[in-house]
Amino acid sequence: MSDDTTADEREDELNASVLVVGGGPAGLSAALFAEKNGLETTVFDTDETWMHKAHLFNYLGIGSVGGSEFMATARQQVDDFGADRHQGEAVTAVEENGDGFTVETEDDSYEADYVVLATGANRDIAEDLGCEFTDEDVVDVDVDMETSVEGVYATGAMVRPEEWQAAIAVGDGAAAALNILSNEKGEYYHDFDVPADAERIFGEELAE
Ligand SMILES: Cc1cc2nc3c(=O)[nH]c(=O)nc-3n(C[C@H](O)[C@H](O)[C@H](O)COP(=O)(O)OP(=O)(O)OC[C@H]3O[C@@H](n4cnc5c(N)ncnc54)[C@H](O)[C@@H]3O)c2cc1C
């Protein structure tokens, strides 16, 4: 990212779409980074996130927050940046179509250049897509969260046998979206904001 390029100019340069399957911490984190940085992003979620059973005392930077409250804030944040969130719409199938991916839901059919899977402990869609699994029977990903199927990423609980934490899921989603952005840019992409960006976005409402 060059210092003399504005965020708006960076967004204008991108022309790629991302479909995120699952709107727990992993999926919403991927959606936030993708949409915020100019990728056309759609999220499908059926609201069975484990976060509704959790209360977080171990999420760095947050002292104590209920899991459902955390999800409400996360959804608002993703919506505020403009992602298209389809709450309550289940994805039934994902297929390669030669030029990207087709995602089927109970209601409609969608196409995209990239797919981010974030379906919690349910790995059925990854299996149907032909993603490789590890010896411990979780989806095999690299450090950027890309699966063995090019353009398909897997994040959060579905890539770990047991070590399940919201903070890890959020990191996975961010890593996947940043890798897609780097792919599209042809160079490593940094989503770095500075105090002037906060002033630009929040203006007089900015808290000290
Ligand atoms: C009782 C309990 C307490 C916990 N306490 C903590 C804690 O204190 N701290 C902590 O860090 N973590 C805690 N966790 C773990 C934390 O909730 C998980 O690590 C986290 O939710 C995983 O995030 P994820 O995005 O990978 O999956 P999930 O949060 O499970 O989200 C997956 C989402 O994908 C959706 N989905 C699945 N399939 C589809 C489909 N086909 N189409 C559309 N949507 C789909 C689901 O409905 C769900 O909303 C706790 C979990 C439990 C069960």
C-alpha cells in the first residue's frame, strides 16, 4: 500500500466478490476485512453460533462481554461497512463453475470469485467441495486459511480438532480475507488505519 493512495482509491481498484458461508466470529471477521477493503461481500448465516452459549473473559481488549452481545456488535460492524448479510438463509451447496463458485441456498443461487467457509464444527460443505482433510479429520488449510481447492478458504472451528476460541476464529477470518486481498492486488495487502481515518469516519463523534 503506497502512502499517497487513499482508502477510497484502493477500494475502487478491486473488482472481485466473496461469499462467506457462516456468520459466527470467523465468518464475520472475514466479511469485515473483505468488504471494508473493497471486495463485494455476502454473508449467509443460520445463527447457530456457539457464541450464544458463551460469555467471554478471554478476548484480548475486552474485559467481559456476553456472547450474544458480542455477536450483535459484530453484525452491526459488518453491516455498517456495507456487507450484504443474509441472516437466516442456509447454504445448501457450493460448486466450482469454471470461473469461480456457485453457492446455492434454500432461496436462491449466487456466484462469486472466492468462498470463505466458516461453518463452525460442521464440515459438510468443505467435504462436498473436495477439500482435503487432515489426519484429525478437520479441513486442511495453510497459514492463510486457503484449502486444497484454490479460491476456497476455511476458517474457525472447522479447521481445528478442539482448540476452539473466538479470538482464534476472528484471526482466521481476517487472515483469509487479507490473503484474498493480496491475491487481487498482486502484492501483500495491509489493512492499516491511523487516527486520521477515525476522524474521517466518525468526525465529531470520535471518543478520546
Ligand atoms: C458453552 C460454550 C462456551 C464457550 N466459551 C468460550 C469462551 O469463553 N471464550 C472463547 O473464546 N470461546 C468460547 N467458546 C467457543 C466459541 O464459541 C467458538 O470458538 C466460536 O464460536 C467459533 O467460531 P466460528 O465462527 O468458527 O463458528 P460458530 O461460532 O459456530 O459459527 C458458525 C456459524 O455458521 C452458521 N452455519 C453453519 N452452516 C451453515 C450453512 N450451511 N449456511 C449458513 N450458515 C451456516 C451457523 O449457524 C453459525 O452461526 C465457547 C463455546 C461453547 C459451546
